[in-house]
Amino acid sequence: MGLNEWAYSTAESLLAEPLPRRWAHSLGVAKCARALGPILGDDAELLEAAAVLHDIGYSPRIATTGFHPLDGARFLREQEGANERVVRLVAHHSCALLEAEERGIRHELESEFEVERPGLVDALVFCDMTTTPDGEQTTPADRVGEIVQRYGPDTIVGRFIQRAAPEIYAAADRVENRLAASAAGHQPM
């Protein structure tokens, strides 16, 4: 079984039934990742796998700490023996270190999982933060606003996403610049 076939099957088994909206979001994030293929070169498949798996830590079957990047990455590493780079992307997706800091577990996340190379981290941030909870396209600003509204500005998630917003916007800009350069005939990252 190939990397993406395994990733889609694993994510579907963990999200589709108990969390259909989260599954729709994950499929939308993966679709966005596929569209970034021209700037990813040999890492295109890797990013798509991480994209479809990024939120599996919400699954009731594997949620243990309540912090989905950590729960998802641990499951992939310990139960699935997954590709180390996919595990690192899941662990650190969408500014997870800032949310871990809000939760008092930043050191735990940092010491357990290395951060993947910045270009791929940016690409996953871009895909996650341009996809609505229902899997549709959106802007990073609208996505951040939706998260603040859904969770509330004074919750852990609300505080984290407001702190992360400048980095989310910067990551999206970097990806859009790479897409524009690629369209103009420059090489993948």
C-alpha cells in the first residue's frame, strides 16, 4: 500500500464516522495539498499524506491528552510506524508549538518531535488555514476569525490562534509567493 493510500485509509477509519465534519475538513486540506504539487517537488506525496492525517488526534479512539497534534503524532509513530516526516508534520501543524505553550506542554511537544523543514510546515499551515471546517476554500483571515468565533476569544484555542495569526498569514504569503514564482517558471522549493 502506498503512502497516500495508507494515509487516507487511516484518517477515514479514525474520523469519518465519529467526526464527519472533521473528516470533510481533512479531505479539503488534502485537496489543497495536492494543488501545491508544482511547488513541492518530491515532497508532494508526503504533504498530502500529512494533510489528510493532520487532525486524526481529535478521534475519540486515540485522543489521550486533549491536544490533537500530540495525540495524532504519537498514534502515528507508536501504532502505525508512520513515516517520520509525516509524523513531524502532524505534530507541528498550524503553529502547534504556540497552542502547546498555551496548554503548558510546549517542552513536551518540542522534545518529542522535531520540526519538519520550514517550506513543508508553511505548506501545511497554508492548506489547513485556507480550508473551512466543511472542507471548502477560505482565506487565512476568515479561517482565523471562524476559529476565534467557534471557540471563543478567551479559550485556549482562541488565545492561541490569535497569537498565531501573524505567523499563519506570513506562512500563507510565503506559499502564495512560491506558487506565483512557480507559475512564472521558477523551480520547486
